[in-house]
Amino acid sequence: RRPVTTAKLKKMKEEGTPISIITAYDYPSARLAEEAGIDAILVGDSLGNVVLGYDSTIPVTLDDMVYHSRAVARAAQTAFVVTDLPFMTYHGSVDQTLRNAARIMQEGCAKAVKMEGGTEIAAAVEACTKAGIPVMAHIGLTPQSIHQIGGFKIQGKSTEQAKKLLEDAKALEQAGAFAIVLELMTDQLSEHITAELSIPTIGIGAGPHCDGQVLVFHDALGYASDIVPKRMVKEYAQVGNIIREGLKQYADEVKQRRFPLPEHSFQMEDQVAEFLYG
Ligand code: KIV
Ligand code: NA
């Protein structure tokens, strides 16, 4: 496989080839995604929920994102790595936004950043794009604004809301975003936005008409995720059960002295033992 690029992702939209994206936060998960042939890996700030144990993405820091991004980048040979800019790291001055995005690229070794929001972040998207930092946008349900939105509600249900989301999507494309995540909205709205844009749309809880799909690693694989399986998530495996069973068996064998056995351990040469202990 050749490395996936922003140009390739755009071409996939044009050719009608769906784009597969999964989140990952460390080396082994990214390696497995790479081996599975996933097109792009998102180092999402969902890190806060599924890896760090917070109850939202808000406590996640830029340092957290840099640290996890580096681990993912080491495993991603061909998958395109995009890293979330966390809460409030792209709402200050353009200069501060550029510095923060630059850290994700230079220290985190990501190939692009992702930002949540509509027209209000268009200037930040434009500044990054002009500086050579590709930006993936994210509209609809935007978890960093969860306390403002007031819960995980389907977005764009009223005419007004739908109109605003379409305007946001167009403004973000205009500002230079290379792709846009559409989270938690009706099939009809995401289909319309997808048709109106020339950049790929990546859906999560946004129906089958997007140019690609993204899921959170732990949700999609049943890996000790707290999130009660939502309608929008499909669980493709239950790795949590496999890991728990393996750990139980290990703990039992230690308690019963059935591990380690001679084949797991090392014996001293006879003459050395004799010399030491007689
Ligand atoms: O943080 C994340 O995992 C995300 C995706 C759900 C789009 O932003
Ligand atoms: Na995110």
C-alpha cells in the first residue's frame, strides 16, 4: 500500500470509494489498524473517555494529544494520521492556534489536525491551511461543546439548524478544510451536505451517504468502553471479554502455582549450583 494522503482521500470521494477511519491512541492499536488496511487513523480526544477515564473530552490537554499521537505515528506506515486539537486550543489568537497545531505536527508527528466547530473557527482553519497544516473539520454533535449543547442530541433537526450546518460545512470547505466529520445528524442532512461539498465527509451517527465513516476503537471492538452501545456504533468484536478471560486465567494460575512451569524458567548449570550450594 502507498501512504494515504489528503489528495488520495479527495480522489476516493470523486471515485465513490468509501473511506474507513478508526481512532487509535497507542502503538499496538495503530499497528492493528494499519495491518487491517484502515485508510486513516484519528487520534481523537475521545482519548479522554476511552483511555484516560474522564467523563468528557474537556480535560484532555495538548500534551496528552502530542504524547499519544507520537505513539500512533510510529505504527502508521500508510494510514493517514489526524490528531484532534483539544478543548480551547484553537480559540485564542491565530498565533496561538498555529503554535498548538504545529506541536501536533512536529512533536506528535501527525499529518493533519482536527477542529470542532462551524463558521466561528473558519479563520483558524484558514490560518492553519495557509501554513501548510491540513485541517479536518468536525460539525454536528461536537463533544467539546457538550455542556453548551446540553447532551448527546441529534443535530440539524429544525430547518434553522440544518441550514446553519450546511452553511458551516461550506464555510469550512471554503476555509481550506480537506475533509469534514459529520457527527450525529439525520441521513438526509448528511446526504445533502455530502452532495454539496467537494471535500470528503466522514460520518459517525450520520447515516450511510457520507464519503467515509469513523468509529471509536474501544466502542467498535467492545474494549472496556463505558459508553452503552449507542445506535450509531456497531460492535465488531468483544475484545474486552477475551482480555478479561485471559487475565482471570493468569491470576488463577499464579494463585494455584501453575505458572510459571519449568518450560517458562531457567536452570543453573549443575557445576555452578554445586560450587555455590554444595
Ligand atoms: O475524538 C474522537 O474520537 C472523534 C471522532 C468520534 C470523530 O472526534
Ligand atoms: Na474528538
